Amino acid sequence: MNGLTSFLGACALVLVACGSSGGDQTGNDAGDASNPGPDASPEASPDAPVEACVPASYDATKRTLVMEIVLDGTASMSSSQKWTSVSSGLQTFVDDAKTAADPTFQAGLIVFSDSDDPTSGAGPYPTNVDVAPATVDTTQSQKLVTRLANGSPSGVSAIGPALTGAYTFVEGLAPGARKVVVLATDGAPEVDGATLLTAAGTALASSQGPVNTLSVAIGTGVDQSFMGDLAVAGGTRASTSCDPHATGTTNLCYVQLPDAPQMAGAFHDALTAATHLTDCEWVLGAPPNGFVAAVSWSSGGGNPQAVTPNATDGYTLDGTLITFHGQSCAAISASSNVAVKVSVTCGV
């Protein structure tokens, strides 16, 4: 399971390296009526009235994360309990997400080349039987489980159209949210891998919110260099020192699932780790109208922990996006029921 345990640490503690971007980072939930955030300042003009700054404290909202799982349904997945194992791990993950009922998390599923794929691997993806990302409630969880249950391993590789289709589809969802495409495969791309790496890099830099790529190897038949390069291009490398072209089982940049019976649990854990990509990214409803005097966080209603403005172990503010770094990020990521508050004053 090389790469699995270190992936979360690499992305949670150094989130900028995993594809953080500036601009409008509000996601789905940042601008709702229950959390309007500070009022935006009007454009300056000679005749426009200047809105007065009002000292206040505002609640930030965790940045929305949209996950699109791209699962290999080719004939080779029928061997060594690969299909049954990843299906089991995915179902457990979906059950957990339904129980958590996190309004800032959405999950969807594309399965390529399985018996239920109406294009038989030709694409484009997603097809009309795939499941678009949505908050994982009872209805969405049933859609995800049904998509898995209706298919079985069948055709040949279609990593190219499935991966590029996923990028195009999720990029337009929930502007400002972070997205992550999870490619889980036991094979190699049937198209030029360099083209897919370029697509991954372009998606990561999207102005509509970064799209990360998590590469997950099922078994030992993958193109290891491609999977390593994809993790790097997609901003989810296991560590800064991993070798994207490693050919053994150590120092891998991607997630390598072990054989059954451990495979199901490992896939569940890899998906769960990916949900923590936004632990340290929080958004306001609008840019602060005034001077940000203090940022603090608390866990479970406990005492607030003040955080200083710095990019090493504190926080940075980019428009509406608050990103925690280093020790602050680690502490927040390890906590539950986190709340983030921002205090605004009218003078420096």
C-alpha cells in the first residue's frame, strides 16, 4: 500500500503543492443565505456612496470537494478478485459518506468498458448510466451502488476517453470548489500517456477550481511510470521525495492497492484520504470589507485556537479563500467538527 498513508499528509500539510488556486473559491455553499459572509465593497466611483466598514465576526465554510471516481471495468478486472474487492471497498466508502452527511462533499462514478457501458469503451464519458457527482444522501448512495451492481468486467481499456471526459465534466461543476478525479485501474492507457498528463496539468490549473487527480493501481499490470507521472501532474504525489518512475514496490508516487483480501479496505482508505484534500481550505461568502484582525478555529465547540497570518504554519487569505498551512493545517485535519471564524475590524 505504498503511497496510501503518506498521500494525505503530503496534500493536507502542503496543500499549495496539491493544486491550490486563487480567485473565486466559494464552492457550492459559501454564499448561501445562512452564511452570507462580509459584504463585498462596491466599485469605487465618484458618484457611488462608500459603504461603511462594520467590525464583525464571520463563520467560514469548508471548501466544497467534488469527487469523480473513474473505475476500470475491463475484462482483466475479473481476475484475482479485483472487481469484487474494489466494488466492496467503494460500497463501504459510499456507506460512510452517507452516514457522514457532509454537505460540502459530493461523489460521482464513471465505469468504463464494463458490461453496462453503452459505448463498449468508445466513450464519450460520462455515459447516461454513469452517476453525476452529488451530495451522498440515500438517493445518491443508491445510484452509486446500483451503477456498480449492474455491470461486470467486460471490455478493453478506455482510460483515455474516460479520464479526459471526467476532467471536462467536473471542471464545470460547482465553480470555485476543489475537484478530484480518482482513476482506479489495473491496466495501461490505450492512448498516448503524455496527452493525458497534459490534460491532468491543465485541469489542476483550472480557473473554475483546481481538479486534482489521484491515481490508484489495482494489481500489478499498470504502467508504473504513467501512474507515477499522473500523480505528480494531478497534484497528489505521495511525498515530495517519491520517485514517479519507481519500478518496484517502494517510494511510489501513486497508490498501489495490495492483493485481496486487503484490497477492499485499502481502496476504501484511499478514497477516504482523498476526501481530506479540503480540510485546510475554508471560504467566506465575500471578500472581507475591512481589515482581517484575527482568524481562529475550534473543534467540537471547544476553545478557539488563534492562527497567525503566515504561509509556513499559519494561514493565508486569497480573496475569499482561507488556506491553513503546516502545523495549523495538521491540527485542523486531525480534528473533528471544526469551525473557523474570521474577525474583521476597520483599521490596521
